[in-house]
Amino acid sequence: MTLTESFAMWPGSSVSGLYLSHPESFYFGVGKIERDQVEDYAARKAMTVAEIERWLAPVLNYIPSQDGAKQPLIAPAATPANDEASRELAAHPPGCACAVHLAWRKKAVGAG
């Protein structure tokens, strides 16, 4: 195993790490990124919000707008994405921002 000039491990299948353990330690999930976080990051990186949204698209907790303006949540359409989702969607209020609705809306607008 070697390091490249950009400090990547070669070959790519190499794995290395330092693992520390404690009986009270635990793993935690990191949530999706909101628009205010994207705007702050874009300002710090001197990039446009659209560029940042493009790079972070898989972890955004909202649907990026085409023109960069803030976009309200889209109410789910009457026809669900599939039969399984229809039972899940029916239990939520219109305009709900849960993961099920967000994934359905992203699919509906072709964003993911």
C-alpha cells in the first residue's frame, strides 16, 4: 500500500484506520442539509448556492430550485409514486417534509 501525491491510498481497495473504543461510545446519524446551511457554506467557499447544491444534491433536505430562489415545499400529487408509498403518504398531512415525501417529490421533479 502507498499514498499518492494527493494522499489517497493505492490501490483503491486499501483500508487503513485507527479505531478507538469506549463502552459508552455510540454511532449517530447525521441529518440531511438544509438550505441555510448550504447558503452559509457557499458564502464561506466563495461559490454560488447552485454549485453547492449540485455537489451536495444527495444529502439535501429540500428540492433545489432551477433559478436559485427559495422554493416552497411542493404538496404531494393525488397519485402516489407507487402502491406501497400510498399507504405511507396517506398517513401524513399534505406538504409534509418527511423522508418519504421528500424522496417522492424529488422523483416527481426529476431531481433524484
